[in-house]
Amino acid sequence: MKKGIIIILGIALILGFWGVPKYNNMVALQEAVDAQWGQVQNVYQRRADLIPNLVNTVKGYKEFEQETLTRVAEARAMVGQIKLTSDDLKDPKLIKRFSEAQNQLSQTLSRLLSVSENYPDLKANESFNALITELEGSENRISVERKKFNDRAREYNTYIKKFPNSFFANFGDFEKIEYFEGAQGIEQAPTVEF
């Protein structure tokens, strides 16, 4: 009987010494993903904060297309309604919904910029140009932070799927993190007509 208890305790100690570092590494990797998600939200918020200023600047040009401004405001409002926590990163439906809303906002901003080409006075406006530069910077930051997020998620997902880590991941409730994916149809180049 003593021998059986000693063997069981020995196995438990081995698993403990072997599993604790694995578990701690999973926690660290998950925290890195969560921190990167916070940065993704930060750059999306930066872009969202610029949009009202851009819309107000464009509203000063009374002949500007009201429909385009309305679409931008609606897309920004839709983005504002979708809040994801780090726990939501494991739900592909929520990630897809969030990405689609962000992509819709990007498309409406592109439409706004495209339409603004028809208004030379607007294009010459210093405030408008400064805001456009800020938005372009935000779009670049978004791209960079989304890539970093996907890198962190890939590192985490790979780690929890490897054996024996997968064994400990199942007990620790570590689940796959969903990736950001490009918008549908993005693989096709847009048609440009002059």
C-alpha cells in the first residue's frame, strides 16, 4: 500500500514539476494576446475619434454628398456598438462580426475620400488634409497591430496545440484564439476607371 501511494505521489510530483511551467507559459502567452488585443482596440478607437472631426469638416461644404456623410456616421455607430473582451476572442462569430463592422467603416471612409476628390476647395482645406493624414496613419497602425495580434495568437495557438501542452491546456481551459482575416473580396483588385 505504501509503495502505491509513493508511486502516485511520485507521478503527481513529476506532473506538477513538468506541468506548472507549461501552464505558466500558457498564461503568459494568453496575456500577451490580451495585451495585443488592447492595442488593436486602441488604434481602432483612435480612428473612430477622428471621424467626427472629419465629418464636421466636410459638412462645411454644403454641396457635399449628404448620403456619403450619413453612411460614414452609420458605420461609425455600428462599430461603436460592438465591444469585444479578450474572452470574446475565442468566438469566431463575434470576431467576424467585429471585423465586418470595421471593414464596413473602412469602405465608407474610402468612399468619403473618393467623393472628396470632386471638391477642390475641400481638398485644399488644411483641416481636411490634416485629418486625412491622421486617418491614413490610423489605417496603417491598424494594419500593423492586427498583424501583431495575429502573430501573438498564432504563437499562443501553436503552443496550446502541441503535445504535451494540449493535455495541460484542456485542464486549464485554454482555448484557441481566433485570427483577424481580410475582408471578403479583398483578394480581387478594385476596378479603377478614368
